[in-house]
Amino acid sequence: MKTKHVMYKPQGVCSQFMDVTADENNIIQQVMVLGGCNGNLQGICRLVEGQPIDKVIERVNGIRCGNKGTSCPDQLCRALEQLKSAPLQD
């Protein structure tokens, strides 16, 4: 199976790094997040794994954290947008 991968540096949130992999059909295979609210991010990662990239973006795009203009789920959408156009690897 071919996969694509992106390492993303979130902006404006507590998490420091997102590492996301998807397969050739744009199904999310793995999400790892460094920093941020550990329990919440573990839950988000498990919920999105196995889901289509576009479906996740549709569901969590624009979520805000408190009075911030973004959130970890919203930043995950930015990573997923980059992942969609990433090259496939063997």
C-alpha cells in the first residue's frame, strides 16, 4: 500500500507538532501529536484514524479553543490539507 505523510508545526495552539499519515485513498492511517492536552488529543487521534481526510476536515474545521482563533482540531485540518497534496510513497 502506498502512503503519504506530513509533519506539521501548528500555529496558535498548545500542541507543538503533528505527524499524519494517510493511504493512497486519502484514509487517515496514523496521527501523532506532541504537546497540548494529552487526553483530548489521544481521543481526537483515535477518532480520526480510519476516516477519510475530507470528512475529518468537514467535521472539525473552524473549531476554536477558548478565545483563540483556532484549536488543535482546526490545526489538524491544516495538516490534513497539506497531506492531501503530499506525494505518495512506497
